[in-house]
Amino acid sequence: MLNGTRIAFIGSGVMGEAMIKGLLAQGLTTAACLRASDPWQERLEYIHTAYSIEVTPDNATAVRDAEIVVLSIKPQSLPKVGKDLHSKIHPDALVLSIIAGARISTLQNKLYHDRIVRAMPNTPGQLGKGMTVWTATEHVAAKQVKQTEAILGAMGEQLQVDEESFLDMATGLSGSGPGFVLLLIEAMIDAGVHMGFSRRDAEKLVLQTIDGTVALMRTAGRHSAELKNQVTSPGGTTAAGLYELEKASMRAIINDAIFAAYRRSQELGALSEKKDAS
């Protein structure tokens, strides 16, 4: 699907590199088809050395002849990049944005372009274990939808949604999710140290427990509550621990955290639109 397709990456930071690495590692494209831009010369030198792709500090040069343009920049860089690329992208090219909080309408106005996919990946995409939720405008062709699936699939799992509002939800659930999971991991490790394990041993126990539990749920194909009940003996240790978690309203706390991230994503999107209008 991507064979011979010229792809430009505007911004070659952590997530941009993850996409480049994934595409090349999975043989979905070749280095000759990729080009990347970045304001930092050191970063460009690293990307060129690591992946043998063409690099440039100039955004307009990067998108020249590009059939797919990936916007993998920080939100604060969008005003400058928007000026650099306004009317510079070929009308038939696909623009794939992973800019947090930047709505499609904002991208359309800044780029003067309609074939846009907006995506929300998460950080495990660096290892090909990510989750990306995305949506496309009606102007995106069927072939470009397949190309989007291939590019985002290089970072892990991907899910297309019909409405852009789901991206704010995905930001709260899967985009911010790694931060919530890491806090849980940190708390469990600290508890292990508190009981007397070395931090190294506590970390090993916790990481393997979480990894194995996820694998068990994927393999079993059953509801999490059913699997939880299997490990919860009447009057046992797990029952005692779960009682404390429920008493502390852990479910409500997690729900509130995810909804807070969701609402903040909505606020950032509205702020981006407001700035663009002004």
C-alpha cells in the first residue's frame, strides 16, 4: 500500500521517529521514500545517520512532491509550521496529524488543505505497542484510508472512528492512559519496597505481574470481572486488598482522572480554534 509513496515527516521527535522506525522495520517502505524536517540540526543528523533518510531544516522543502505529509510536531509549533506550509502541500496529498489538541478545522485553516487525518497515538508506539485512534475528513480517498491504517499500524494497534469528538475521549483513555498505569506501577513497587523487597526485585515482580495479567486477559477472552473473581478466594488475601481499594473509591478516582484528561483535551482543542480564529 505504501510501496513507492513519498512520505514527509514534519517534526522528527520521539513519535515521528517511532513512525519512521516502524515503517522501515516492517518493510512497509524504503528510506529513499522518506524525508524529515526538524528545527534542530543535531536531531536531523541523528535521524539521517540512524535511518539513512533525507533530512532538511526547511518544512516547505520537506513536503515538496510528498504524497503523504505527517505532522508530528508539538502544538506550540503549529503556528509557525502552518505559515511554512500554507498552500504548499499538493492538493491530492494526505495530511496525517498527530498534533495533540489540534482540531481538523484548525489544520484546514492553517494549511489551506482538506485531505486530513487526525490521529491520537500514545507513547508505547515507540515500541510498536501503541494504540492510535484516528478519524478522516470526507475528502480522504479510500486508498489514503488504507495508507493511514498501514502507517499507524506500524506503531501498534489502530482504530478508526467516525466523529472527531472520539479523539478527545481517546486522549483521556489511551493517550493519557500510560501515565495512569505508570502511577499504579510506581505505587505497587513502592509498596513492595515498604514490605521489605529491594526496589529491583519489587519492580521485577510488579512488571511481570502486570504483563502476565494483560496477556491472560487477551488469551482468555473473558470479562475482567470474571478473571478477577477467579483469583479472589472468599476471606482471602486478594479479597482483603480489593475491599480496601473499593472502600477508597478506586473506580471513581480512575474514572475522574480519565474524565479530567478528556475535558482538558476538549479545552485545548477549543483554545486552539480560538487562537486560530483570532
